[in-house]
Amino acid sequence: MRKHPTDRMESKVKNVRFLGELTKFGICPPKVVLTCLQVLLRLFKGHSLDTACALLESCGRFLYRSADTHVRTKLLLDIMMKKKMALHLDERQIALVDNAFYYCNPPERQALQRKVRPPLHEFLRFLLYKDLSKTTVEGTLRLLRKMPWNDEEFVQYALKCFTRVWW
């Protein structure tokens, strides 16, 4: 970073991505990457900002989720967000910093609630949406004929499944 502060941006990004991959595979110690990130955050403008974001996108989540590097990574991410607020960055740089931060530390969200369906409805969905293909048409039709077509609730659900094929 000190030798060529303004040129060779692509090679810098490639090098930090490679360093991040080496860290994830356990070849490079995490201490080296965290030190590099600390140096990049100290400068935090121009190419160093792009390089720091590339480093975080390559191994930031790994460092954030590891027990031995979590505290230091969290501290560096907090510093990065404070510098983002303090400096006047353009839209591209703000987007880079936000993407890197949220890649490392995604926001909390609720798990999707799965609908609880009766086993017969689940089996119908399996037949129509997963099992049905050009080679399994005969077997699927044979199983569909065995369904309880005199049950009004099942007929309504089957009609709904037949008409909404994009699921």
C-alpha cells in the first residue's frame, strides 16, 4: 500500500481476496488479515477503502464468526462504520462499505414460518411440483387417480395446486 498508493488497484484487490481465501483455508493466520484490515482502515480513502471492502467480502464473515477473532473483527467493523459516517464518501463507496459490513454481520431476521399442511396435501404437492416429469407421467397419473376425489376440501386444494403451477 505504501509503495504504489494510487495505481494497480486490480492487483491489490486480487491480492487481498487471495489472502482472504488463504485465511479461510487456515493457511494464513487470521492475525495477518486483521492487521492488514487495521492498516487499510487507518487510511480509509480511495484505493484503501476498496481494498478493505474486498478483504471483508472475501473472509469477513469467517473472521466475524470465529470465536478467537470475533471481538477484534467486531471492533474493526465498528470503526469502519464510524469512519463511513464521519467522512464524506460518494454513493459507490457508501454502497461498498455497507455491502461489506452486512456481508460480515447480516441483520437479524425471523426464520420463515413453514406452513403446516396435512400429509395428503404435502403428497399432492410433491407429486405435482417435484416428482412430475416427462418420464414419470404414467406413475404420477396412477397415483393421482387413487386420491380421495370425493372429499370437497381435497378437491379444492388440488384445484388450487393445478392452477398455480408456478410454485
